[in-house]
Amino acid sequence: MPATDLLSSQGLRLDGRRPNELRRIRCRLGVFTQPDGSAYLEQGNTKVLAAVYGPHQASKSKLSTEGVVVNCQYSMATFSTGERKNRPRGDRKSQEMSMHLRQALTAAIKTELYPRSQIDIYVEVLQADGGAYCACVNAATLALTEAGVPLRAYVCASSASMAAAGAGSAGPEPLLDVGHVEEAAGGVVLTVAALPTTGHIALLEMSHRLHMDYFDIVLSRAMQGCRDIEVILDRAVRDHLAEGWTKQDVMTI
Amino acid sequence: MWTTKTFLTKTKRGNILKIVREHYLRDDLLCGSAACNVCPHKDDEYVLDPKPESICALFDYPHYLVLDTNVVLHQIDVLEEDALTNVIILQTVLEEVKHQNTAIFQRILDVIGNKKRKFYSFVNEHHKDTYVERNPGEKQNDRNDRAIRKAASWYETHLSINNVKGQHPKIVLITDDEKNRKMAQEEGITCCSVKDYVENVNGFVGLVDKLSKNVIPESCSKDALYPAHLTPAEIHSGIRNGKLHQGTFHASRDNFLEGTATVNGYEKSILLQGHIGINRAVDGDLVAIEVFPEEEWRKPSDIVLEDKADDPGDLLEEESVLLNAVKPADNKNEITPTGKVVGIIRRKWRQYCGILLPSKFPGATRHLFTPAEKRIPRVRIETRQSDMLASQRILVALDSWPRNSRYPLGHFVRALGPIGDKDAENEVILLEHDVPHARFSEAVLACLPPNDWTIPPEEIKKRVDLRSICICSVDPPGCTDIDDALHARPTATAGVYEVGVHIADVTHFVRPATALDKEAASRSTTVYLVDKRIDMVPDLLSSNLCSLRGGEERLAFSCVWEIDENANILSTKFHKSVIKSAAAMTYEEAQIAIDDSSRNDEIARSLRTLNKLAKKLKKKRLDNGALLLASPEIRFQVDSETHEPLEVQAKKIMDTNSMVEEFMLLANVSVAQRLAEDFPQCALLRRHPSPPPANFEHFLLAARQQGFEIDVSTNKSFSKSLDEAVIPGRPYFNILLRIMATRCMMQAVYFSSGNHTQEEYYHYGLACPIYTHFTSPIRRYADVLVHRLLAASIGADVTHAELLDVRYAAALCDNLNYRHRQAQYAGRASVALNTHILFKYRVEIESAVVLAVKRNALQVLIPKYGLEGPLYLPSDMFTYNEENHMQICGDVTLKTFDELTVRLSLDSTNLQHRKLVFQLVKPFVPGFSYVPEEQKEKKPEQMEVDKEQENLKKRKDTAQSKGSKKKSKKK
Ligand SMILES: [Zn+2]
């Protein structure tokens, strides 16, 4: 169900983006010292933290001889939305999000390298403004990279929606990286987690029904978003490493 | 490219929620000017001329116009004229317009979309150099004005970059806000008011007439006639604390000083009386109302009161006439909650058709305009073309209603044609009922197949070939858009028939989301006026390629049943097909074919089978509780050349009418069942809610007076008691009863299956649990959608996104229902117009029946013509018995269902509201009833009395009787 009024007659979205543009992404690796890897990521006004512990020996109950067990925990801060709500950890929504995160991240991690081990990934949504899942995946990828966990490729997530043709608006046209306002307008939101370099899709989720005619264009727009995000994440990792090396060099000398 | 600069916009809502929104500012937005040397325009992105020629004497150099929000909102008629070009519409303005008035928003978008007009919409809100942030404590309006000024001065500097000094176009800011103009001047922006600009435009005659006289209504406290309206904030808090109520104002048709408003919390609608009580509300406006304490409640005046013919100037006359009429009632049941309008929440003004009432002073520019719709007050307009316009039907827009003006102010929009001219009158009907009737656009016509289109062989292969079957269509005479055809033939099993209904396959030509489809969806229905048809789809489709003409191969969507002798449905199937109708017959021809026992051809046999089965189907349906309702439909014989009506008669109903109807009902029900199964969320269906008991009150009383107790508890019992209510020797009585029953009904409406529960699908009138429209896709858009759904359901076509979109379906149903209703009203208005033309030179004495008894009139119906209207009764002769709804004068009692003889003539004293006048002939009421000339001569003393009474009546009533009397003498 495409939503109306999301695209102006001049082809701009409500916040001034064009249909194929991501929100502003800002990120930092290594924000904590305690975990093996950590990252902070902002996608527009959605802000998330990710921390990675491991790989370390798996607890008995979870142990697998096949490969590493990926353990994800998703949570939302009490202050993350406009109305402050006490959010118990492990509620249904968090559990579902944790599972989805696990699915996407497991697809990227070379699990076969660490049998009998476990990797713990914690993500916390500090501020939610649409697309929290995508931001979490992207932040977790950065944290995993910082922790030095071998990955097949970056796993990136992006959402896309559909703007209907309406009075005074262009369209129908797929919209990349859906913000809260656009989500609330009631259009369908398609979320993809993918490994852009290999072209694998790790997770695909859709909020409403979408007509077949639109599916391909919405999906390819979301995939385009994943590729754009990969470029941004890659640059962040390289900047971080460059920064890290100079610091270490200074220390050793 | 996107800039990484982020601004946060904070908004507060309801329970104080801080909302932070991203706002991206860009550096890739174009200015749209061909004089620009900076922006990377592509060739097709230039909208504004490099050196626009000035048409305004005040500014003799090339310039672009920047408009503020109020200019667009109020002067849209000026902007739509092909005069002003090279105009910059800022996004700030567009958004404010969109927020305030969607109709005007759409109109300005159309202007922007028209390349010739050179209107450029500049996205200043997202441009990095023109965005302004709201200062602390600054009002939103002030911020927006500042944003507009900022954009204006940005353009000025932007265009000067890399340009020879003084060579580039200047910017002129058009605003009527004096404060804004002053601030702009301080900032060095050239500015001007709309009035000054337009009045100095050369070469466009009549542009000045279109200027909206927009005065801020509450500012004119000097010489104020009306109390000031409350401010929006006062209204808001008044409604919240329950002191005020919100409601839509409905003006009375009969009394210009009276109206009502329905509000929540009151069972009856609130009565609003007098200039002050109505306080400048216009029919349809959303108003805030203060309800008086109960001891001040009154009852509706029940009198007819028209605004004076002459212009009293800006004075409110004494309202004694009205006040006398509304003495507080003794009967508690009669009083209605009464109140007054204290504020306007939202105006629902549109453009109105009517005539100009030229001022008596020669050379005056201020004139009064009388709308055709009686509920709308007269309007003061300014024009210098009054001589030319006085004989025309014109269209006028309302602008404002200041406190010191007796009438609302408006401006002339366009002339529709001479008064009395058939085309102009039809145009009025179409405009007043919001019927889209412009010629089909090029884009729509481009969607049509070529004129000589024939069915391609590969299309035939995809379909079931029914060309060899004897199919025929039965329609009213002269029908060119034939939607449906039928056939029936015996099957191999004895006593089982194959019956097919074949419907024109319109969706083969009208493909989803094309310009043709959008136009058809917007029109929703073909509108039938007496002498004119406004097609939903272009003529090539409606009267040719889709129309199932006799002897021609056509594409069809077929519904084929196996039916046994007792009219039980054994099987149903749907498929697309190719048919070749054997004959396109009229109801009469078909009836003759059935009755003529010498005929034994295939068509006659097929028709006889259909007729036999239809009768059984109908009986079943009636046994189920379906209502047989009636409405007095009339047919005009129209002169084929002049389109003048020649004769009028009630429509004849034959067996074959009901035969076709029965199978169409069956097809619709079959399709509805299938759709509801396959598309539980988005099937387009039609429901008919059962009427609330209150609707029947008067009807039951009238029936009781005739000695019948009608049981309306269910449609089945209702139908049964209607059947039993027969008076021997008065065959028309039962029909009349059914006509009146029809008026107690609710409107049937389209809906989307997902929006209602299964119980609500019920169709009360047809007594079937589910119903839709499938059989007239040429003239109804609902059927087009149903065809698409059914085609998807049987795999004959693919679905598309909008077809399955629940929200889209709901919006579409709203439009369908609205257009449907408007089309009905337009049709009735056309009948009234033609009746008036017909009776222009005619006076007749006919038998009539009383449909309803009102306080000062009888509503009478003339069965022969199907005409109805009021027969006014003077209150000094007749006493109204409220309890029994009777009018009594001496020993004459008039009540519902009574049969009378009346004299029919036309009153043309008021050109806009010509009406049929009904005068009582029998029963004879001395001094009131009309006496034919020859009788008068026989009874001279009677004539004396009569004349005296006539004189009396002349003084009292309007001038109606005068007009008719003159005519009768001529005769
Ligand atoms: Zn430019």
C-alpha cells in the first residue's frame, strides 16, 4: 500500500531528501574500551550503540561444534522516543528484533572458524526515529569489525518504501531509508539486510502488503541503499584504522 | 547530492510532545530562471523568461513576481487568467495553501503545471540560502512572511551574479499585507499590492473584475452591521469547555433569514434565525454555535421569505416579519433548540451560478448577484461590464463578508451564456452539481483505440467464442450505450436452461492508471440530462466499440448460469467472451416478440424463456422480502433539432423491463458473492441500510388515515403490508403508497468490503445479503472496478496495486457515492428545467394526489406527468391540524392521499426560479379554488367573490397568480 503525500511535486520528500537519498549517517568505532569492539551510529535522528564481546568460550547450554554461536540482544532506552516509556528488556518486540539481528549478523560472520565459541552482540537504541533495525545492523557491523571478528563481507541494512502518486506529488516512486514520519504515514516499509559485495540477502522483512508490481523496484532501491551504506561504513573503518595506527605509533615510539 | 547540514524543527503537540524532525538543506535546487548564470539548469528546466516583458504600467522593466500566500488563496481567479506570467511560487506559499484549501492548491498546481504560464515553484524551504529558522517567540505567519521576503531578496542577488548590472530581471513581491510590504521595503524589496498591480495591467480587459474583494472581515468595526466573529482560539476553547458547538450550517431554501445546523449532543438540529443569528454564515460553512437557554427556544417559522428585489444598501432591515412568524410555540414538542452563529470555523465557499441584478444607477460598478441556488445569499460584485452581463448566466466566486456589508463580497469569474439559452441553462445545472463536463483532454483521447478498431484474432483466441449463440439486447428506445445483452437456451438436460448475461467489456479499453482511467474515475458516472448526455468515457467507446450493437462483433464479460425450470441456479461461471448480438431491441419490440404467438424464431424463443424465468426469479425475490418501490419517472419527447421538449409523460413499464432488470440483479448478486469470497478486504460492493423507524413517522400516519396499518418492522413485513394496502377502484393508491415509501428509504452506497462487517453488506431494498454493480460499465465506474476485480479473480487479467489498496478503495467509494448523488440531482434539475420550458405556453387542468401536508401548502403529484410541487394554502382560510396533518377550510378537509383536480401553469416572474404553480380546482373551496372562465360567466356572483379574493391574494402572496392569470386570458 503506497502512502500518499510523501513526495512533493518538485520531487522532494518531507524532510527535503530526494527519493534515492539516505539520511545523514555519522558513525564512530571504538567508543568503549571494555568490549572487544564497539560503535556508535547515527542515521538521521536514529541513534544506536553496539558492543561486541568475543569470540569467547561458549556456555554449555549454547555450545555448538559446528561454529560460533552468535548471541544478540536488542534493547531500547527509556528515553528513546518522544513519550518516555519504561521498556522491559526482553519484551516481544525486542526478542523479535534480537532474532532478526542474529539472522543478519550470523550470515556475515565466518562462523565456521570458531567452533565451541560464542560472540555476544549488544545493541541499544538511544533515540528512535524510524529504521532502528537498520541502524542496529550497521552499527553491529562496525563493532564486529573493530572486534576483529572475521566477516565474509560488510552486512548492511536499509529500508525502502513506496510513495503513491497523489494530488500535487510525483510518483509512484520508491523511497530510500524511511524515517519515522514516513513510516507513520502508513506506507509499506521493506527492510533488507544484505552483504552488498557478495550480493547475498541476509534478511528481508515487510511491514504491510505490497503489490507485486512494486516489489522489484522497492527492493532494488533498498539494495542500492545497502551498497551506499557499505561505502560509508568502509570509509569509517578505514578512517578509524588510520587514526588508530598513528596513535599506536606514537605510543610505541 | 545532499548537504550534511541538519536543522531541527521543533513542534509541540497536544500533550506537549517535543517532536524533532530532520530538515535537509540542499545546494542542488534550481532557480528556474533563464537569466541565471549560476545554477546548472538543463535546457528543459528553464521556466522563467530571461527578459520578461512587463505588462504592468507601474513597473516598466523586466521583472518576476513573487506572491505571498494570501494572494494565491484569494486571487486564484486572477492567476488562472492567461495574463500574469513569470511568477515564482515559493514552497512556503504552496504548503500554506495546501494546508488551508485543497481545492485552490489543486488549481495553483494546475497553473504551475501549464508550461505556457511560466509559473515556477521554488523550493525555498530546502534551499541552503533561503531557509529561515523560526526565532524564539516569532509567530508561524511572521516566520513565513520573513521566509518569503528572504527568498525574494535572494532571487534579486542571485540573478545579479555574473549579469550586466541592471540587465537582469528584477523581483516584485506582491502582497496585500501592509506590514509585510513595509518590512519588505525596508529590506530593499520592490513590492506592490495585488489591486495596484492588476489595475495597472495593460491589454487584459476584464482582469480587474476577477480581483477578489478580500477584506479582513472582522477589521471593519466601523458601521458594523453584524457582531464580530470569535477568533479561532476563542472558538477552540469554547468548544472544548462545552459552551460552543461545532456544526455545518444549512440555510433554508424558503426563508433567507433562517437556517439550521446539526451538532453533536442535540437530537434536533439547532435553529438559527435572523441576520444576527446567522451572522454571515453561508450554506455549507462549518460554524461555531452558541445555543440559547431553553426558554428562548423557538420553532421554525415555516414561512416563505425571499430577499427583497431591490438593493437596500448596507442596512439590515427590520426583522419583524420573521419575528412575528416565530412566536414561541405552546406545544413543547414543536420547539427546537435555537442558537446563534458566533464564529466561522471553515468556509466551504465554491463558485456559484446566477444572474446579475444591475444597479439602478447608470455607470455604477457595484452590482448585486443573485445565485441560482436559493440557499446562497446575494453577492455584491464589482464589474464594468454590467450591460453585457445583465442578460447572461454568470459564475461568481465569494471572497469575504465584512461586518459592515449587508451582502458578502465576490467577484465575477466568467459568463456562461445568455439567460434562457438551453446550453447556458444546462451548463448551470452541471456546474451547480459539480459534474465534470469539460471536453476529454488530448491525453485521454490518446488512450483510445483507432476509430476503425476491430477485434484482433489473437484476442478472440483468448476468449470464449459465443458469436454463434443467439444473444440479444433489450433497452429503452434511442439507447446508444448498450451495456448488456442476454441469451437463454435449453441444455441437453431436460428442464435446465443455460442463461447468459453479457456485459460490455469496457476494461479491455480502459486500462488501469491511464489518463482515460483517471478521467473516468473522476467522473464516476455518465450524467443524463433530458436533452444531453455527459459521458463517463469518450463517445467512441460508449456508443461504439463497447456498445453491444446488434449484428456487430463485440468483446463482452459474460456471466453464464445453468438454471432449472423453477429458477434455481445450478451453476455459475464467468468468462470473457466475444459475442455478436442478433438484435438490439427496445422493450416494446421485445414485448411484441414474446406476445406474438406466430413468431417462433430463436430470438422469440430465447426471450420467452428469459421472461418465464424472470417471473419466477422475481417472485422468489419478493417472497424473500424485496420491496417493490416506485418513483414517478417521466419521459420527455424532445425535438430532435431544437432540443426543446415537446411532450411529457410518465414512463411506461412493461414486462420486458422487469425481465432485463431481474437478470441484471442476478448477475450483480452472483458477481458480488464471487468478489466477496476472493477479495475479503477490497471487493467493491453496494449496500442499502435499513431505514431508521423515525423515517416512517409521517408515512405511517398517512396510511392509517386511509385505514391501513403498515408493518415496517422488517422489509418482508413491509413488502407484505404494501401488497395488501389496496383500495378497490383506486388503482393509483397503491403506487402512490410505494412512491411515498421510497422517500422513507436511505441511500444505497458503494463501499469496500474491508470497511464493513458482513451484516452491514445487506441490501434492504433488494433483500439480499450482498450486492454490487457489474452490469453497466459504460456508464458507471463502480462497474469498471468490479470488472477488474472479477477478471483478476478468474485469472483473465492481472491485478494492479491500486485495485487491492484498501485505502484507495475507500477514497474511491466516497467519490463514487458523491458523484452518483450529484448526477441524480442534476438529472432532476434538468427535468425541472424542461418541465418549465414545456409549460411556458401551456395551462392545464389535471387530476392530482396529495403526497404530503405542510403548514402552508400541500405537496401534490400529477400522476399523468409525474410532476410534483407545492400547492400553497393561505393561512387565513385554511387551518392546519398538526396532529393529523390535515388542512381544513370549512367543510373541506385536505389530507395525504386525497385526490384533487388542479390547474397547472408556469410562473416566470423570477427568471432564475421559474416554478410550476398548482392551483386548486376541486374540491371547490369558495374564494380560493380556481374557476374556469366559462363557469365564471355562468355564476356572476361567484366571480365577484373570486375576484376580490384574487386581489387579496395578490397583495398577500407573491405575484404568482398575476402571471398565471394573464396567461389564461391570453389563451
Ligand atoms: Zn539560478
